[in-house]
Amino acid sequence: MYFMSVLTDNKPYSKYNGDNYNMGIQERKQREKEMRRKQIMEAAKKVFSAKGFSRATMEEIAGEAELSPGTLYLYFKNKEELHTSLSIDILEYITILMKKIIGKKGIDANEKMEKLKDTFIDVYEYDSMVLINLFHLQSGETLKNLSPEVLEQLKETSADALGAITSIVQEGIDQGLFKERHPVALADIIWATYSGVVLWVDSKRLLNNDKDFVRQTLETAFEIMLKGFEK
């Protein structure tokens, strides 16, 4: 209809209209690219969950996504980069939730720490597989196989997450609730406790898959940890 109106109105095809048309094409292509990327990542989650990272292949992920392997490599350099992108997504999700806690009015830092603990537990229960992959990634060899762009994105996302935790800790120090220690060091302790508990308890589940004590262990760990933070 757009082209018909150009022909029948006998009006010159303006540069403004051309720019709008090209912009519409670009926006559609970008949306399609984002949808395809999400399609690949959802397929990767299923394959990684079923086979584990080491045994999963890009060909299997392509099959799950109903795409050619070549298409996957247009979006991700290798399996490690795809795996990392899933981790970045969940880290961004955690950060969004933490920033909502920071913005809450009328509660002190101790209450915000309680909400932070609940958030950590909720994220584990929401997608434990990807969260565990994130913690393995932060301490593993996968980082060496990432493109500079993805590695930089991971660094920025990790810094943003740590910054959110640090903000809550600093608030507790300013309110006279927490000991006057370097807030980044205390934030590191919180994140290390979270990742350590999740990885350790998950490793125990390999021996007994009928039991999952992550929630109980995290609640106990936070209780003890925050006692140590008290001024």
C-alpha cells in the first residue's frame, strides 16, 4: 500500500519517507535477530541441562533450535560463548532484582539483606542449572575461549552485580548497623558465600539427588554471616 500511494499520488518520493522505510526494515531485522538469539539460547539451556556442558555440542543445540549449525555460529563464536551468554543473562536478572531491593523505601540495610538472601534463593530455584554454570564460569577455564566483546560484557555485568551488593553493604555501614570494613570486601564475602554454598550443596546432590538443602544452607549461612557483619 505504501508503494502504491507513492505511485498514484504523483508526489516525489521524499528522502524523509525513504529514511522511515529503511528504519522500519532495520528495526524488523533487529527484532528478528533478537528473537533468533533467544531461540538459540532456549535450545542451549535444554541441551546443557540434559547432557551437561562438556558433552553438549553445537550441532545438538542447532537441532534443538531447528536451525543449521552455521546459523548458530553467526550468533555465537563457540559453545563456550553460548554458555557464557546464558550466564550473563541470569546475572543481569539477579542485578535487576537487587537494584529493586536497593530502591525500597522505609526499610533498613538489615531488612534489605534479608530480601537479598530471599532473592538469591528464588533465583536458584528459578534456574539452578544456569546459576551453577555461572559460578563455574567465574572460576573456570572457559573465560580463555571467549571473544573480547563477550568477556568485556561479562566483566561489566559482574561489576554491576557486585556494585549492587556493595551499595546495600555501604548503606548498612552508613546506618551504623555493620562494621566499618571495606564494603567491596564484605560484598565479595556475600557473593562468595552464595556461590560456594550453591556449588558445594549441588555437588552433594550428585550422590543423593533426592535431597536439595540449598535453601536451608543459604538461610543458615546468611544468618551466621550477617551476625559477623553486625557492629
